[in-house]
Amino acid sequence: MGCNASKDGSQPKAIGKAAEQPAAAATTAADADKKKLPHVAQKAPYKVELKEGETYYWCSCGLSKSQPFCDGSHKGTEFNPQAFTYDKPTGDAYLCGCKNNKAESKPYCDGTHKNIDW
């Protein structure tokens, strides 16, 4: 299925102000590659509407132009998208934008961005 955002290939649209913010410059793509850290896509979560039962691919590298979803930009890095099936009723969810959240929280925002010294 690759890195499509959902089973049917449609791209969920991010909604709200978080989606309108420009990408953060805290970690450039070159710096992220050198340090083996993900690129910071933005310093806040992405508010997206997800459909119950749909499978999505969350971008873990931070390089995707389709944030917070994978577009294949991770190729050539050590990062891979994280597939997840939304198991809650259709509605808003907050997906991590800083890419530094704890493994057990991914792909959802856990507030880690509030504790990073930007």
C-alpha cells in the first residue's frame, strides 16, 4: 500500500491553525540527517480529521510535503512511516508535528514539543 494517507488513497486535510503554520526551522533536513534525528515539521501538533477504521501513514522523518502524512520523502533515510488504523469514532485527532514524541505515543502528540528547548 506504500505511503498513501489512507486505504482509498485520499489525503485527509489538516484543519485548524496548526496546519497553517510554516515548517519550523529548529532542525534542518541536513542537520537531521547528520544527527539521525527527524526533521521538525512544525513545533505544534497537526489537527486532522480521521475516519474510524481507516489506515493512515504518519510521517516520522519530518520531510514529507504532505504533513503529517507520509509522501515517500523518507527514502534514503533511516526513517519509515508509521502505519496506524484509527480506532475511534470519526473526528479530530492531533498528530505529532515535532517528530520527537515518545515511541509509545506515536503518531499522536504527547506534548513533547512543550519541553524542547527550541
